[in-house]
Amino acid sequence: MKRNLLTIVIGGVLIVIFALLLFVFQVRQSEVAVVTRFGRVDREQPTPGPYFRWPWPIENVYKLDQRIQNFGDKLTETPTSDYNNLLTSVYVGWRITDATTFFPKFAGGSVTVAERMLEEVVTQAKVAVVGKYRLDNFVNQNEKDLKFDVIEAEIKALAQKQLQVYNCGISLEYLGLERLGLPESVTQAVFDRMTAERKLLADKIQFEGLAEAQKIKSSAERKAAEVVSSANGEAFRIRGEGEAVAAEVLPVFQQNAELATFLLKTEALESSLKDRSILIFDQRTPPFDLFSPAVVSPAVVKPAK
């Protein structure tokens, strides 16, 4: 009797479990469920929890991941506005915003099919936007000329607008340039341009240095000329004063040449004996010939009549 009761309980539990599997489905936090009735979309369940359903073949439940999906497109060659080819690829983050629209659009809610369509849309938008900008907006030593943020925003806006036209229940969450490359035909031209820009910068710095050096040299020469001019003026002034004094005493010296010679020798001796010193000299050599006994002071010499 106890064994029959246990069998009945176990059978009842299994029936309940089987019934729950047939009539109840569970939606998790990261999912959104689409319920179809006889193959057509009937409703969606975006919030987590258990829900009732009719068993197959009346209703089927498809669960879609509503978290952000990521993918990157292929590296494609795109012409820029200045007729240079640029290799670009982008990374994209997207999510399902309307499950009842997304599900029938992509063969039972296939993410692979959706990403294939999304890649075509993003590539078309990328080609359209990249073609509006020059190559130096992507590759440049000056950060101010780079426009990555603007270009990425334009590509995202254009792709999102196209998705709204398609009405596929998809929204772009973010988009960015992932890789940039240059074809071999463009690489050498870019290097030549960068070399020319570097040379132009070097020439500019060299020219500014030469100009500054010339400025310093001119300033120094001007100051030197001012100093020389001032010194020459002072020399002329002193010479003029000396000539004026000489002009005053010259008549006296002309009247008594011996007196003039005696005074000059005296001044020379005073200059020689200014410091304490021992002199060894020849009495026959002026002005030391004043020490010779044969020399008579010109003060006592009387002019002949």
C-alpha cells in the first residue's frame, strides 16, 4: 500500500513538472521572449519571471538576448575627399529594442542574419561619411586637425537613420573607428607629405633662429658704434683741451727753448721717481743728464746781447 502511494506521488509530481514544461516558460533578466501562435508573432515578454503558454504546436516561445551585441566590420578601402584611398574598419555595439519587429525580420530572430544586414548598413554609412573628409583628418601629426569624434558621430547617426527606415527593431548604442590603414599606393605619398611638413617646420625654425641672431648682432653693433662714437668724442674733447693749453704755453716755450727742455726733463724725472726706487742710469741719457755737473740751470742762464 505504501509503495503504491509513493508511486502515485511520484507520478503526480512528474505530471506537474511535465505540465509546467508544457504550459509555463521562464524569462531571465537578460532576455526578452517572443511568443508565436500558429507561427505568427502573438506577444512579447520583456520582463523577467514565469509566464503561461499554450503547448506546441499552438504556441512557441523564442528567447532573444536583449543585452548589447558587439561586432566589427571588415577593413574596406574608402576614397577620401582629396582623392586618397583609406582603409577603415569600425566596431559597433547594438541591441534589440523591439522584439516583435526584430523576430520576423531576421528568420526567427537570428542574430547572425541581423549582424550581416547591420554590417552592410554601417559600411555604406562609413563610405558616405569618410568620403566627406580629407586624409589629413585621419592621419596628421597635429591633433587639432584630427576629427575622429565628429566622423564617428556622423557614421552612427547615418546608420541609425537607415535602420529606422528599415524598421528592424535594432538600435545602435555606440560606434567607433577601430582600424585605419593606407594602401601601398598611398603610403609613400603620405610619407613624402609628412617629410615635407617636417622640413617646412625645420626651415621655419632655422629662419627664425637666423633672424634672431641677426637682430642680436645688429643690436650689438649699434651699441658698439655708440660706445666708439662716445669715446671718440671724449678723445676729441681732451685733445682740444690739451691743444688749448699747449697754445697758451707755446709762446713762452718759443721765447726760451732751453727752459722748455728743462721743464720736460724735470717732469720726466718726477714720473720716474714717483715710487721709491733705485735707479741705475747713464748721465748722458736725457732726462738723467740733469744730474750731470756740466748741466747749468736754465734759470741762471742769461741770453746773450
